Amino acid sequence: MSPDDTCQDLPRFLDGEMSAEEQARFREHLGGCEQCSEAFRDALQLELLGQMTVEEGPVRMSPDARRARRSGGRWRGRWPWAAGGAALALGLLAALLPLLGGEGVPDGAWLVPPAGRHLEARLTYAPVDQHYRRYVPDRSGVETKARVAALPLHALARLEAREDLHGIATAYLLYGAPRQAMAFLEKMPDSPDRRSDQAVIALEQAREARDGDMDGALLKQGLLDEALELLDGVLREAPDHPQALWNRALVLREMGLSLLAAESFEAVARRAEPGWGDEARSQVRKLRDDTLAREREWKEAHAATRDLMTDPRARLPLDEARRYPGIVRLAFYDVLRAVPTREDVARLLPLAEVLDETYGRQLPDAGIPDGRAGFITQYVKRVAARDFTRRGPAAERYGRLLRGELPATPALLEELRRSGEDDILLGALVYASGMGRPVDLEEVARLADAQGDAWMQFHVERLRAIRDTRAGEWWKAEPRLREALEACWPQSLAYRCLGLERALTDLYLGLHRPAEALRYAWRGWNRAKDAGEWRFEQEFLQELADVARFQHAFASARAYLEEAQARMPVDCAQRTHIQSSLASVEWRSFRPDDARRALDRALACERPLGLTGAFVLAELARSRPQPRDDVHLRRALAELRRPGLSAGTEALLLFIEGQFALARSRTEGEVALWRAIERAEEAPDDVDARKARAYAYGVLIAEEGAAGRWPEALALLGRQLRLGTVPQQCLLAVSLHHERTLVMAQGPYGRLHGSFDDTRARPLNGTEKLVPRHLVEELRDCEHVDVLALPPVHGLTGVLPMDMAWSYRVGRGAMLPPSPEGGAAHHLVVTHVAAPPSLRLPRLDMLEPPRVPDPLRVELRGTLATPSRVLAAMVDASEVELHAHGLFSPAVSDASLVVLALDGDGRYALTADRVRRTRLRQAPLVLLVTCSAARTAPFQHEPFSLPVAFIEAGARLVLASTVDIPDTAGAFFEAVRERIRGGMRPSVALRDTRMRWLKERPGDGKWLGHVLLFE
């Protein structure tokens, strides 16, 4: 064979289609053939580039495409362009390195660019980090970035030959291939260095996330939280880790937490490392100076306007009005209402004109004789034209009211009402409302409408929404706030719009709907910064902390709170609130000593703790009590028990009181806990009531478990789950109350066994074995096991071994028969969904026709598979199959969602909230053949997931996975369904099908164990 003929065999060599003898001969040829060596290098370079630039996740191919791919080698035809395994390519190159010769690249030098580094983060690979280079940011922008640079293959192969996984990962990361870097980092043993580098990858991915829309911005936030969690873990283990300190500063800066970022950079500067120390000091100065300057300017603007309240001849804050129109307008209205003479009013005219110029000349519908002037200017002119023999005394009284010299009594309000000065009366009513005095909001609304001032009208809508919420009518408050907010931003009234954003955030937090709260808190935080509204910026900072705390994103919650404290170090009221919230974060993170310290800092201000602080104080009574805790708790509860308390809040306070008392007196504590349950059951739709009920039962169950009273504990768990009857055999019951774990098992012979442990020192991570082996063995002879559990256990995989038949029992009372009021039952199949293009999801394989003909089958596919159509079709379905993409997006839902086609209102997500509001008349079998459909929200008081929502809507059983699944999983779900149709018990059908698939397809074991059954 001629050399040219031998060269033609290069594709066969690269595809691994040669025998061992042929491979040996070709290697010898490769070492002496310049043409083959060059082609070989080019092929591997393209292989690596293909790996580095591949999109997230493979595009799912049709069966025909798969068959076509299997019919030929990867390198045939246009073989150089195919992407294969980077590790395999490196290994091949490393093996052939002696034959191909070196390129003279010194070890490590190629990773340290002499002109400056392009990665701002610090990596832990010593040959890179020990050679400081100044940071040279990419000024080209995301859209014009060059493609991934070519890696020096010989240098990379040397790292592979030395099995230097850390070096290879570093090379990929520096050359713009974070996914490949992560693959090699995951092969390394766990260490602080590895976790620090993994955090860098999350940070870089966050920076690449598009933040022009809300979903992109919240994806970015999730990646930053992941990075922060990793880095906080490193620094707990190694507090002086230089790279982790530096990278944490970058993450905090990216989150907008400038003062906290400066602290982290300052810790790096103290280490005095050459180069790194100077760069860190520069960052500290910039971050602190910029943040403190914004605070100073805002406060100066606020003070300048308030000066007019005490001195009518004070300087007019004209420049401040241009930069901070919101706070200036807010104070200007009070000043205008309070000045007692026409001359003082006229003096305010230039300030009114500047405000009008800034706000774009808002004009009301009527009552303005000079249509060319703005509303505020006309307001001043109208006031100047009033009779000051009547207005002057009313203005003087209003000024004294604002200065705290007069109380907002009904008599004062009536006096102002008789004066005929409606704008002063409006201001007084708003002030009284803010002080907690009862006022007629409809009168306030009439006055605002008569004035024709959108500034006041939006404020009235906010007050109405707050009234509705306090009355328990949140369903009125929600649309009111949304509609007002939609109308507000086009009018450029940033200050009022931010108030509406905050009210919506508070509403959703009160309803324990953190996904929706996050959307408004995040937007409000960014818009407050854009508008220069410092006070709102601090308020949204704490709102974001509450959202993160609800979603168990504890690293972010801690960071938001610490930043808020750094910005308001001397405000004692804020310190009490912030440190109480921080104590809650530390307690939920299983750091009781840190929780106690935070709570003590809150108590140092000698103010009532508030609900969050009282809750933590009651929890700490078990393990970290202090002598005066009872005094602090009584004061907090007395402050919280105000007139008009909702049933839910009252139940929560009773729970706190009972849990605290339990540490001192079992009898006293149990009495209060049962009162909390009774009060909670009077308001089943109140979120706080549901929390109080769940928490109180959790404590009572833990107490019975600690005493070894298994039957009593099981009976309480059955009541908590609202089970009509508790199974008398073949059940597993699990209850967690923070550090206390109770597990009970009842085998086929009816004997109840239990295990109690009170030493849990970390949050449940979903992978540990909860059930002791001896309790598993008690259940071995059961045909089926009912698992009774609530969060955080409900929805976990691996509670029992895969070779046992079991399901989660969702307490809904007795199963109702199919409703006769619906239409004819059908089998709904949702498939081949046209997902929104903006999500850039790969197209799923076409669903193969059922093996057994199904005359009841009804399909929804393509653009017709919208959430509204799917929900409507499910109502009378006796079977529901959803074959679609599953996602988890904290911006859309607190649990996983199913991606469907775009609806007319722009929504594409089938969420747990929407499902649970539907009535499924035919008690269907539901197959959720989507990725991570059984992922559960981290709520402690109730299970919240798609499967539970379907059960609550009327489904008799739901099959779903907690992890991503391949396209082939559809056949697995279908096989389970066919067994169920044949009369087999669902849990047995799942177990038997799973064991058969594991035997035939062992590679599917990574997801088969994560398919759960809910009944």
C-alpha cells in the first residue's frame, strides 16, 4: 500500500474502526508522515473546539437521524467538523505525543498571557495564580466576542499525560470553554480549590446570561447564588483562602452588593500579595466611594427639601429635583400644603417648574387653564389664587401635624374638611393613614380624583390594596396592584411605581409565593438603583433577602442582609429587623450558635423582635436559651397582638408561644400548640394558618417520638395529613422537625416500630439514607408500602430501595368516584409541543404510536398545546400524558413546570398553581413524561409540586421524575401504564417495570430510581 493510500485510513483510525494490529501499524506511519501528522493535529483541534462551543445539551434527533448517524463513522464525509469526546481526543494525543514531537511550549507559560489576563476571577492552579497579570476587560461586547481560541494541543496533551486534571480544567476555562472545564473539575477529588474554581464557572455563566428580560436576569441570579454557596462553603473551611475571597468579592459585586464586595476585596488586600493586593485596594475604593456617594447625595436632596418645612426662606433644591424628582416631589407637596402665605407659595414656583420639566409635563384631563404648563406648576398657581384668610390657618395646622405638634385626631380632620382646602385635607388623611389611624379611603380616592393628580391616584390604589390584604381579600389586592403598576411606569412616576412594586412583593411574600415575589423584588431593586431612589433600594434589598430565605437560597439571603446592615449601621430599628432575619437564615442553615449571636445583636437595640425574631427565639429555647428570653418573647408577642389580627397570624403567635413554653413546661406548651391548631383550622385558606398548623403538629409529633410513643406519633401524623384512616400495616411514616428525625415502620403483621434521632446538624440534602436498615427489613414482606411524609421528606427519592413497591400517600380523604357531570372520558396525550422559540429548547423526538390501539386517545400537539387548552382538555380525561420539556424557573413557579405552546396571554407554563385550581372530574391517571416534573418547592409547611397539585385537583395517581429524563423515558412510562391498565397495582407496576429496565438497560439507572409514584 502506498503512503497516500495509508493516509486515507486516517478517518478509520480516528473512528476506532481498526483492529489492534492495524492501529499499531498506523501509529508507526503517523510518526513519520508529515501530511498525516498535520491532518491529525487539525482534526483533534477541531474536535476540541467542537466540544468547547457546543450548545447546552444535545439536540435530540429523530429516529431516522439516529439510524443515519449509526450507519457511518463520525469522521466520514465531512469528518473534521464532527464533535466528539474531548477527553478521548486528549488521551489519544497524549499517547502519540512521543511520535509527533513537541512544540517547545514551556509548561504553564502558555496559560499566563503576558499582556494581561482576560479572566477577572482567580483560579487555584498554582502555575497560573502565582504569576499576577493585570486584568484587561473585553470591551467588544457579548455579540462581537471572538470564538473560542485554539488550545495548544501539545501543551494540553502533556497535562493529560501527567494526569493533571486541574491543569486541563484551568486551560479550558482560560480559553473560554467552561463546560469542558467543569467536566474535568468533577473528576477531581473534592477540595476547597476545586469548589472555588467551580464557583468561577458559575460566575462566568452568570455574566453570559442575558439580563435584558426577567427570565434571563433571574437565571443569572440563580447562577450567582450557586457560586456564592460554593465560595461560602470554602471560606467556612478555609477562612483565608485567597482565591475564594477574591471570587466572592466578584460575585457580590455582580449581585450589586457593593459594600459587602468591598469587605471581601479588603480581606484580599490585607494579604499583601504582589499585584493582587493593589488591584483589590483599587476595587475597595471604587465600590465604597460610588455607593457612599449615592447615599450621601440622596440624603442631601431629602434634607434640602425637608428644610423648607421649617424655614420657608430655605434654598430651593432645584438641582436635587432634577436628579431625585421622587423624594423632592413627595416633600414638595407637604411644603406647598403647609406654607401659610401667598408669597411663600409663589416662591415655590421655580421648583414646581423644574419638577414638571423632569416629569415630562403631566397634564390632567380638565381644570387647567394654561395647557402649556405642567401639572405641578398649575397646582402651585391654583394654591396661590386661594383665599389665604381661610387657607392660611389650615396650612398652619397641617404644618404642625407633620412636625408632630398635633395628633391626627378626627376633630382635626373635620376642621380641615370644613376649611374647604381639599388638597390639605387629602394630605392629612394620607398622613393619618400612614400613622395607622382609620380613614375613609373612598373619601381619599374622591379627593385624589378631583385633584386629577396621577401621583396621588396611584398612592390611593396602593392604600386600597393594603386595606384589601389586611381584610384577607388578597384576590382583590392582586389585580388592583398589577393594573396600577402597568399604568404607572409609562407615566414615569418612578417613586410611586416603586411603591406599587414593593406592595406586590409584600403581597406575594405574605401568600408564600416567593417565585412571584422574586419577579417584583428583583425588578424593583434594579429600577430603584436606576432612579437613584436610595430608600427603596434598601427596602428591596431586604425583600430579596426574604425571597431567598423562603426559597432556601441561604447564601444569597445572608449576603443581602449583611449588605443591608452595612448600608444602615446606626439605624437601630433596621438592625433589629435585619439581625432577626439573619438569625432565621442561620437557624435554617443549622448554625444555631450563629443564629443566637444574630438574635442577641437584634435584642441589643431593646426593641420588640417582630414575628421572625420571635419565631427563632422559640426555636432556640430547646438548645440555646438565655435568662431573659421569656421577657423578650412576651414583649414581642404583646407588640404583635394588635386589634384586627387575622386568624392565621393569631395561630402563628400561639404556635410560637407554645413551642417556647414546651422547653419549660410540657403541659403549658401542648395547650398552646393545640390552641394554635384549632385556631388555624378555622381559616384553612390563610397561609399563616396553614403554617401554624403544620409547625404545631411537627412539634407535637417530635415530642411523642422523643418519648418513644410510636402509636401516638403516628396518629398525630395521620391527623396532620388529613387521612381518613391510617393504614394498619405496610406503611412507612417519616417526620422531620429541624434537628429531630422520627421514622416509623409497620410491616404486614401490624407491629409498629420506630426510630428517633435528635442530632441532625445539616439541612436534608436528598441523598442521605433516612430509614434505618432494620425498619426497611420490617417492610420487606409487604406487597406495597404507603409512605406518609410531609416536607422536607415528601418528594424525595430513595426513601425505600428500588426493588420495593411503594408510593407517596397524599392525604385527600377517600378517593371520589369519577364525576357523572362531565363529558365522555378520554385519554389525553400532549406531545410534539411547539415550545416558545425564546427558550431555545431542543425539539423532542416524535412520540411513537401506542403499541396497543387506543380508541379513547385524544392528542394535543404543536401550537395547539397551550396551557389553557391542555387544562380544559384534562377536565374530562381519565388518563393524562404530558410529553414535553420540564423546567425549573424561580421567576415562573416555585415548583417545576411543564413547557407548553404560547397562549394568547403570552404564558407558556403549566404550573402547580394553575393545575391545583382545576377540577379533574374523571380522577385520572397522570403520566408526567417531562424533566424534573416531581421537583418540590422547599416549603416547610406543605408539599408543593406538580404531582401534588394534580392529586389535589382530582387525579388518583401521578407518575413523575425528580430529575432530567431522556426521550426514551416515554416508552418506560408507557410500559408502566400498560401494566396498570392490566389491573396491576400501580406501585408494583412501577417496581416491576423499573427492575426489568435496569436489567436490560443498566445505563438508565441514573434516572430510573428517581421516578416516583404519588397516590
